[in-house]
Amino acid sequence: MASVSSLGVGSNLDLSALLDKLNAAEQQRLTPLTTQQTSYKAQLTAWGVVKSALQKVQTASDALVKADKIATTAVTSKNTAFSATVDGGVPAGNYTVEVLKMAQSQTLTSQEFSSNKDKIGGTTGSDSRTITISQPGQKEPMTVTLTDDQTSLTGIRDAINKQNGSVTATIIKADDDSYYLSLTSKETGVSNAMTVTVTGDDTLKQKLAYDPSATSGNGLKQTVQASDAEVKINDITITRSSNTIKDAPEGLTLTLLKETEADKPEQLTITRDNTAMKTAIQSFVDAYNSLQTTISSQTKYTAV
């Protein structure tokens, strides 16, 4: 194929030089566009920097708007019977706290069995029996259906735990020939005390049923009593089903750790703490000043 320069042979035209001139002319037309493109990119970058600075101001401003929720007090006392946290609104002052009773989860325990694998239920014609565990504090009772092959301690434990309900079952091994089935409420408090009924298997009923109002005939016995927490704050007795006590007073959360010694209450001290407020104000000032500096630097005119 002929080169560009050879195309001009016989015409006395220097096509190579002509093409160079055309290319230079086109380049001159493109230069303003390239310069304008560079300018637009610089402007976009500048606006991106300004936008970032504005977002920081917005974040700091939002924090100030919520200033009324910023805790202005803090717990400064060292306590052993409980831990305390504040989330705002608690006035500074001293509180006398006496932990009278810890909340507990109820535990029911079976009689002793020589094996955790042997069946402890009878044989039913329907191959089915039902264990129902009711608790006043739960909306629905736990219902566990067992086949004949599931009436060993292991089978009962696994069937109850498979429900992932409000009660857990464990097997306690005292020695190689001594096993106990234990049922424990997941939640503390009197409202989570259990009633256990067994239908469809009288043999299993005799070993696992539990009625808190009955004086005899229970297969399970209570080994840990369900109880509510009782705490006295400034001589006012407060009862809760949990060891976490909120809003007594408002904005204060107490986590009970142990009972205080008789007639030896602990002092809870709450003092003013403006650290969070100062931090929020300083963050806004810093963000605003940074925005002013950013706008100034990004809009500064430089003469060419």
C-alpha cells in the first residue's frame, strides 16, 4: 500500500506537511474544549470537597438539636451491690440504695433415675403424649409432643430444648447410676414460675407433672424458687421481675449484682457532667470553621 508521501508524486504537493498543518489546526480547535473540561473537573472536585464539609456541619448540627437528650450527669460512686448508668434527665444528687432481694429463675428437678437413656414413660396406643409448661408471664405455653421412643431423660431434654421456648432442660449426672432432669425458666421473676402438665401418659405424668398449688402428687420438685427483685431507693421499695431496674428514678438504670448487707445500704452519687455537651458544641464549631475555610479555598480566584 502506498504511503501518504507517495500519493503526492507527480503533483508537486507535500502532503505530509499539509497533513501536519491540518492536524495542528484541529488541535487548536480542541484546546479550548480540553481547557474547559479541565475547568469543569476542577469545579466538580471543589463542590465535592464543599459537600463533604457541609455534611460534617449537618452531623454536628443534628447532635446539637438532640442536646436535651445528652446526659448532663454521671455516676461517680463506686458500688458493689449494683451498677448504675444514666441516659439523661437524672438530677445530680445522692441516693440511698438497698438491694433486699435478687430476682431468680425457677428450677424444677425430677426424682433420681438410674439411666438417662432408659424410657421413663409408658407405652401408649397412639405413640404420643404431651408435656405442657405454662408460665403466667408468657403469652403462650410451651407444648412438647413425645413419641414412645422420646421418653428417656435425653429424649425429653432434647425435645424441650428444640422448642427454643421460655424453659430450658438439662440433665444432671450425680454419678454413673444417678441422673436428674432439671427444668429452668429462662426469665426471672414470679410471673415466670412454671406449671407442668402431662397428658396421654399417666406413667410419665407421675414423674414430671408439677402443680405449684398441690401439696402432694408432684413428680417434679422445686429446687430454686422464682422470685422478684426488691430494692429500696431512698426508703421507697421497688419490685421488678428482672435484676435490671429502669426509670427508678427516670433516666437511671440499675443492674443488681448482689444483696446488700442488712441495714447497710450503699450510696449512689450522681454529679453534673457537661463533657458530652461541651464535646457536641466544640464539634459544631470545628465543623463550621472548617466549612468556612473550605469554601474560601475552593472559591478563591487566581488571575492567569
